[in-house]
Amino acid sequence: MPWSPIADAPRDGTLIDVWFNGPRHKDGGGRVPDCWYDPDGNLMYDYGRDGPGKAGIYVDDEPTHFMLPPEGPEIPQPVIRTSDPAA
């Protein structure tokens, strides 16, 4: 899925990747993965062991776009062989 305007982002708790523009980004923008909107409409993100918090780490920046996170790779499951004690 390509980047879409933030106004079109799901507001139901779906994980999204968010693009921020603002003065803290010398190259013009930055991506924050695994964000979501809480029931009050706050954009949230999980910043590790400190627990979830508002996606306000870039205080001077505004989210402009979002995209759904990509699917993970398909990893083949190992075949587990068991011996039959009756054989």
C-alpha cells in the first residue's frame, strides 16, 4: 500500500506507519512505525519498555501521511518427526 493522506487513516486501533514532517527532520520527514489512534482520537505509538504513549515524540512535527505496515515474510515451518513406539 502506498502512502496516503493522514486524514484517511483508520481510527479503529489498526496499526499504521506514520510519516511526520517538521523542523526536527533535516531531510524533510521521518517515519514512525506501528502507530494507532486510540478511542479518543489521539495518535499513539509504543516506544518500547516504557509502555505506550502519545505519538508526540516529534512535538513540533505534524503527521502528514500513513500506510499499513507490510506483511512479514513467509517462513517455512520445520517438519517435526516423532517416532512411533509401537513400530
